[in-house]
Amino acid sequence: MIFNAGDAMNWRRPGGVIFKAGPQVWADGLSKFAETFTDIIVFGEAGPYNRAVLAASEALSSRVWVLENGYFRPDWVTVERNGVNGSSALPRFRDGYPEPAPPIPEPIAVGKILPHHVANISAYHAAQIVGGALFPRYAAPYVFSPLKQCVGHIRRYVSLAFRKVENCDADVIKSRGDFFIVCLQREGDAQLLQYSRYSDNRAFLTAVITSFAANAPSDTRLVVKNHPLDPGLVNLRAVTMRLAQEHGLAGRVDFIDGGNLAALCRASQGMVVNNSSAALSALGFHTPVKVMGDAFFDFEGLTDQKPIDAFWSDSQAPDTALFTRFRAHVIAQSQVNGNFHEPHAIGPTARGIADVFERVSD
């Protein structure tokens, strides 16, 4: 389906179906349209077009699949029926991941992704800016306009090249004292809008920093890590520093834009997320995790189930054996080795996803 000029730029071949009506027309005609196809595939859950498909999935004659960036990045992508993340059908209890765990194939490393990801996102938004008049009824799934996102991604990516790398170094941060890490979502992402009690990162940070100020040991620090694909349209550094000042935490809170997540997990006392898949990296390093939103991996044995106020002084590390089984089952049921952006990985990724469609039957 070609809903906008960015879709047309990415397709570049025969067979695309151009749709220029508004999202309500799409939703109203979806049932009849679906009769023509065995499967409908959406990327992510954001936006009125994808949400219409997912809302109608049980009534449609077609199977519905959702593609998303992998739960275990960077070498995996997610393929699930009818929903991902907070809507995933994966079990949310210990016994849902029994022995024996399925074998995990050794993945082929996909290489460095971020430059390709940023380039693709920026090009997609730029195409929408140039060709927007051709699709006047298109409703974007984003909080910010394509122009703002395109400029924001480019500006932020360039600025990162001039940052002081040592400011994000886990050993340097650890030398200042024990710390907890807070991982932000991409501003305007479905993870915040659909699977969270917080409307944006500002609200999430307010809750976390308020709790930390009132309950964390006085010799601990807080490190707020920005999302690697945040468009940089909200000055989250300024938001973080202002909240720290207001809560008497000046000098105890850092904001970093980058850094090696694995090293930060190993060095930290624990991680707080809304529902970010960064938590899965932390669990793999036996780092305690507190989830503030709705996540399929938030259950007893993996994440800390106590209120956040108690997390700072009595955090619960994951059950290593449970996580090992959990990871194996999740990969077997929902992950395909590959990536959507690294040029050499796209072909093998597509073939792996097609294999899932062929293998899984109703």
C-alpha cells in the first residue's frame, strides 16, 4: 500500500496500490479489501492506517502480521501475529517459558545500523515534504511533522559526531559513584502513546526523578540515556537538568546521548524503563529492571515487581535461568535474524520473514 510519497519512494516497482483517501475511508473499506489477500502486513502499530488493521484483525479473512525492530537488537527483527510489544501474545508468566528451551541459531551479525536507519528515516520524511501535495488526505502517525523530523534527525546525528565520547563512557560514569540508568523512548513513539500511563518523556522523567529524589540512597546517581533514534525536537537534556534542579539533585543526575548500552548495563545498579526493549539487554546482563509501562516481559522472575520507590534501595535482579529460557522461546516464536536498514541485510531479512509466513499456519 502506498499512502504517501515516502512509501512511493521506497517501493519503486510495479504492484503497489496507491491509496489517497483519508484514514476513515480506509477503515470503512478494510473488510472488503482484505478479502483479496491471504495476509496483511503492517510495520509497527502507530498511525490510523495500521491501527485500523489491528483493530479489525479478528474479523478479517486475512491473517495480520506486525513487523517491528527486534526485541533483541541489533541482529533480530520482530514478526508477530496481530500485535507486538504491549499487544504481543507472548506469555507474561514464568511457566510460559518451560524447559527444555528451544535451541537458538547463531545469528549473522548485521553490522552498524544507526547511520543507515537515520538516512532512511530522513529520506522518507524528505520525500513526504516534497510530494505531500500528491497525498493531501494522508494522516501521519507521528506527533511531529515530516519536515521537523527530517531536520531534527539530521541535526542530531551530525551533532553527535562532536560530543565528548568520555561523557558517555560507562567506566567514567561509574567512577563518580554507583548509578541507576533510565532509558527514554523515542518521543512520540507508540510505546509511549499506547503502552504507557505517561503521555511523553517529560511525564515519565518527572515520575522517575521525583521517586529517586525521595527514596534513593544519597550516594547514588541517576543517568538518563536518550533514545538513539529520538528526533531531537524536545530538549530532553534541558528537561532532565531542570527536574534535577527542582528536586535537589543538582550534581547527581547526568544526561547522555550515546554510550555502549551493554557496558552501561553491567556498570549500573539497575535500569528503569517505560517499556523499552533496552530492558531486555539489561536483563541479559543480570541487571535489575523496573518497568513503568506495559511490557510483555514485565513479570515476576524477570523484572522487579515492587513499586519504584522501593527499587532504588532493594532492587531485584532477574532469575538467570528464567531469562535464558525466556530469550530462547521469544526468539523461536517471534524473531528473525536480520535488520530493516543495513543494505546487505535487507534481502536475507525479507527471505527470513517470508519463511515465517509460509511456516506458520492458522
